[in-house]
Amino acid sequence: MTIRLYDYFRSSACYRVRIALNLKGLPYEAIDTSLVDGAQNTPEYKVMNPQGFVPMLEVDGLRITQSLAIIEWLDSYAPEPRFVPTDPVARARQMALALTIACDIHPLNNLRVLKYLGSPLGVEEAARDDWYRHWVIAGFDALEAMADPAMPFFGGDAPGIADICLVPQMFNARRFATPLEAYPNLVRIDAACTALEAFARAHPDAVKA
């Protein structure tokens, strides 16, 4: 079986999938798909993925898009370690945390939105950065209150889908100089995750090197 990940090193969604593949211990071939160069918008790529987004996972001809769908598929393909709990209550909690990041923070701040704010809307870079931090802070306020201070990870004793979503968002929050002093639980969980080899190997700096 060959696993190919259409990847861009700084994409939060790709970062999530790299973490998940590493945690599952699944080797993969990374296909560089530069969002800056527009590789995601070529006709060849859009035939495979009409949205023109990354990541896309290709497994023996099967193509899966959207990072959370990929992560959930990986749970079915390689059940251990599990990212999405089977217990309905635990599953709902994990998905609520993950979706707070993947649906409420990240889409407002991804590259295509920031580019659109700049051109054609003419929003200055400093104001775009303020926009970015505003939505991160709004989401982090909720996540901090939802975190269980007694647990090392959002997923409990081991990282789950919410942790996989949190780490890339924390990386981006720091890139945009978002103050994190109000979020001790998020900082703690992020540190516990990034100390693990699977997370470290997925880091944009490690991938780009």
C-alpha cells in the first residue's frame, strides 16, 4: 500500500494529518503542494481535488480530502492509537473541541482569507494581523474553559483529535504574536504534545528542513 499526502509545510490542516500519520506509525510520501506558488489551483490538481485545498490523502487510488475526514478515516484503517473515541459522550466532547479549532478559528484565518482581506478588500497588514489574533483569542477563550486541568491532553491520557488540531493552531498563534498568558491549559497541553516524537517530526520546521 502506498500513502501519498499532498502537503504544504505551513498549512495547519496538513500539519494535523502529518501528526496523525506519525502517531499511527504509517509511512507516507509527501507531495509538496505549495499554496504560495498556487500548486493547489492547477488544472491537474483540481481534477483530483475540485476544492483546490490541501491536504489530500491518496491511498491506492482512493483520494480523501479535508483533514478531519482524513483523520477519522485513519482511525478506521489503523485503529490504534485511536483519535476519535467510540463512546458517544467522549466522542461528542472531542469533536466539539476539534471543531472549535477546525471550524471556528482556522477557516477565518487561513491563507486565502488573509489574501482576500488584503486584495481586493485593501485591509492593511497590521489590521489583518489584528483580525487573525481576534479570532484566535475568541476560540482560545472557549478552549481554555473546556480543558480539563486534571488531564495531560484534551484526549485524556493520550492525544486525540482535539490535540491534533490544537498543536498547529498554537504554532500559528505564536507566529502572529498572539498573547498566550491567559491560556495555561492550552500551553500545557501543547507542550505535552510537542514533546512527543510524532508531533515533533510533523512540525513545519522539521518538514521544511
